[in-house]
Amino acid sequence: MAKVKIGVHVRPQHTTIEALRAAWKAADEMGCDTITTWDHFHPLQGDPAGAHFECWSLLAAMAVDTRHAQIGSMVCAVNYRNADLLADIARTVDHLSGGRLILGIGAGNAQRDHDDYGIPFGTPGDRLRALKAALPRIKERLAKLNPPPIGKVPIMIGGGGEQVTLRLTAQYADLWNGGGTPDGLRHKNQVLDEWCAKVGRNPADIERTSNIPATASDQIEAFVAAGADRLQLQWDHPFDTKPIEQALKMRG
């Protein structure tokens, strides 16, 4: 099997700060390549009123609690924060981490989050236009900040829309994150390659990533064959390390 990066996607629902910190410290010590968390305001599974924590506050703590893994948002909804402010937050967390941050961003799809926090949800087209406007602003702000980021702060775009999201990925992103099956990932990778050809981008410059269930280590080879360069295992409380250890043995 070709070499693949393995990480964990720590889902901050139905848990405690103490358990989250123990989890990402364990992932870092095990040698995970990436530790990410999502950008939502409420649980997505289980009790909708259950315990939940905010993305960037967690990433700041993760930055100082870990030493080796890249860390990042998987992914920020574009309308949750002003684009220039998001770039500044990302720069600051990049410094806290010693240059290990990945900035993940997408159009957003959780209407409850938007409605409950007073953020206009709009139409998919509205959110995609906001994403298109935000991406160059983020890059421009990162270039202006003093001090600048320590690392490059690679931009990850999440989402599989073939007409807009993957075109924006070809134009702006260093990484792309898509979900689904290996066959679905293979198809989206082909579409992204086509967009790269149209905009004059080398498709090899965009790392392909996907989130998979923590129990799906037996599918890692199939995802790699479909074009995945990096896989994040979805990790929930109580953060059992056994499936992560198993997946790490399969990195190639």
C-alpha cells in the first residue's frame, strides 16, 4: 500500500475539556500526522442539547498541548467569522503551535448553528459566493499580518460540490477534504483534477483528504487506491485509542 498520512478528527460533543485534552495528547504521542476538530456549535449526533465546545478555543489549547501533529479546523463555516479575523485567529494559533496549523474552511451546511447564533444561513449559492469572496481575503490578510505565520498555513477546502466548491479548491486550496465512499472519493478526485487542468493548476499540488469512521481501518487501502493522501479517523468520547493504533500500523 502507498504511504498515507493518518490522523484523528476529534469530535467535541458529549465530552469534557479534560477528556478532549487527554485525547489529543494521546494522539500526538501515538504519532498521528494530523489532529482536527469540527467547527459546529451543537452536537451532530446523539442528544442535540448535549455538551459541546467551540472549535478555535480548542485549537488554541491543542496547539500548546501537542508537539508533533499538524492541527486544524475541519472545516470552518465561512460565515461564522469575518474572513480577515479568521486569518488573524489562524495566524495566532499557528504561532501557538510552532507552525503546525492547517486552516480548513467551507461554505457551511448546519442551519441550526446559523439560526441559533443569529448568522444568516441563506441559500447554498449565497454561502458559496461568501466562500469565493473570503478565500482571497484570507490569503491577503495572512500576507499582511505582523508577525506573519510561522508556517505556510495551508488552506483546506471541505465539500464536494462539483461546479463551485471543487473549482474554488483548484484555485485556492492546498488540501481538499471530501467524505463518502472510496468510489465517491475517486470520482470527486477526478472532477478536481479536471478543474485543475482548466485553471492551470498541477493537481499534485492539492493533497486529498477524507474523514472515515474510527472502526474503518480495514478500508484504508481502498481509500488510498481512490486517491486519498491523508485520512482522519472520526473520534468520539470516550476516545478509545485501539482503532487509532491499528490504523497507524497501516500507514505504509
